[in-house]
Amino acid sequence: MIEARDAGVQAALVAPVAIPAYSIVHARGCAGGGGRQVRLRRHRRTGIDPSKEAAMEIRVERDVPCRSEPRQLPAATYNRMRTLLRKASSVVFVPIRSMQFLAIVDTEEIVFVDHLRKNWAVVAWREFRPGQRSALDAAVPYQAVYYREDGAILMRRLQGEFDAALVALAAKVPAEDHPARILDFVPRRGGGTS
């Protein structure tokens, strides 16, 4: 459920959005009682009166997972996602228009919701393990969790479409104004070689 109190918040869904706080709590009324609910709340101060805030809250509920499986995310996709997340500093909303999905990316997982049941998770990617790869261009292992029976079928297309949506979103994000700089690496002293 997306609640927006002003037009500026609606427009923020197409660009990386920083949301300072969110929490995961147990949901009431989910099948089997094992569902979880993700609450994302964003407060934006208005330029006219600092005491007034515009807020947006998105609630994503999870049913009991139907299935989960280990998968690998291509390095380019993972690196693009982490770059956008670093620029947004908290949560990034990635619209996947070709599939009518919205990906909600935070530091721990990616939750996908579709246009039919906007407040229910369809697929979640979690437990990213970038430390297990041997090179920066190697794929990153993760766990895909399906909350619908057709989740595995959706995954055939979802990973590629997510990357295309990240590329489109990254093109819309303004470049950082920080000048490039070269870092000096000091060689280690002692008996070891690097």
C-alpha cells in the first residue's frame, strides 16, 4: 500500500529515495501466521514551513515462503545496485516497468512486489554473500525466496529485467559532484609481500 500526501513524494518513486528508518515486524492475519511486514516510512521537510512534513509509508507483507533456492547475481548487476544504494543511503525503489513490478532495495535484501497485489511480496533476494567471490567481476551468491507458486517461473525473467531497470535508473541519477582523486597505497613494512 503506497500512501503519498503530496505529488513530490509520488515522483520520488522513479529515483533513488533515501528513507531514514524502516522496521520489519510480524504481520497479523497472514496465512499460517508466519508472515512478516516491512514498514518503510519517509519524512520530507517542506521548504516553506520546517515544522510540517510530508510522509510516505509503504507496507509490504510476506506470506509463508513457498520455496527458496540458492542463486547467483551477476557482478555488474550487484555492483550497480550497491552504487545506487550508496547514493540513496538507505532504500532504493526500482520500477521494473516491463513486468509491472517494483523492487525495494535495502542493504539486506531486495523485495519484489507486483501491480496486482501491491502490498504483498512476490519474491525476495536475501543473504547476499559478496565475500565468497574470488574476484570483483565474479557472480554474487544469494538466496531467492518465493512467496507465490509462480516465483521460480518469474525468476527466469526477473533477474535480467531488474538489471535493465537498474541501468535505466542509473542513467537518471545525477553524477556526483566530487572530483576524482588517486589514492596512495603505502606498501606494507615487514616480512610480507603484497
